[in-house]
Amino acid sequence: MLKTVRHWFRVRAAVRREKKKEKARSPLWTAFRDGWKAVHPRCATCGSEDHIQVHHVVPFHLEPSKELDAHNVLTLCMGPNECHLRIGHGDDFRAFNPHVRAHVALLVHAPNVRPEVEVDAKKARVYGLTKTGGVRIL
């Protein structure tokens, strides 16, 4: 029960976060996102179609030129496995996982190693840029 409630709150927070970011996005983002999801309707990690989201490998706020770059996105879910949060962001939406593609590829071939991949995603997470332009890792 507690796990279900926690998941529900995380999904709601993800939806609110996406709505909040809409103002900063390109006017072409909605069409790009919808087109991407039409071609890639399943989570790249677990295959779920539940709460699908388009994840930027390099966050668009760090590299605005990559916001609409098909080579910089992949489909992740906020379904039961919460792949977007746990794999794409290392369990913290303020961060990103620079190894997300490698983690996704590993999980496609060996789903049984998910607990280890989630731990590695947490260790790999990066929190934005410092004032000097370097990457701050926590």
C-alpha cells in the first residue's frame, strides 16, 4: 500500500514538473514529443506503455540546442518501474544520469540486474553546472 501511494505521488510530481517546464521549451517541443511517442510508444528499459515520457539524455536546460535532437532523447516511463526517475535521473529529478543509454542497453539484455543498475545510476547522477562551467557531482 505504501509503495503504491509513493508511486502515485511520484507520478503526479513528474507530471507537474513537465507542465512547469513547458514555458521554457521550444514552441516545437509538443509536436516533437508527440511524434517521438507515436514512433516510440514503449519504455526503452522495461517496455511499459504506462505514463510514457520523453527523456533528454543531456538535459535541454544545459544544452538548449539538443532539445529537439532525436539523438538526445529516449522513451522512459513513470509506470510501475519508474524508469524515468530511477534510471534516467538516478532517483532524483534534479539530476541526470550521463550513463542512461548504457544502463538502458544493459537492462534490455539483462533485466535481472535492475537493482544493481539503479544503484549505479544513483552513483552516476550529475547535478547541473557550477558557476565556473564545470559539472557538479553529488
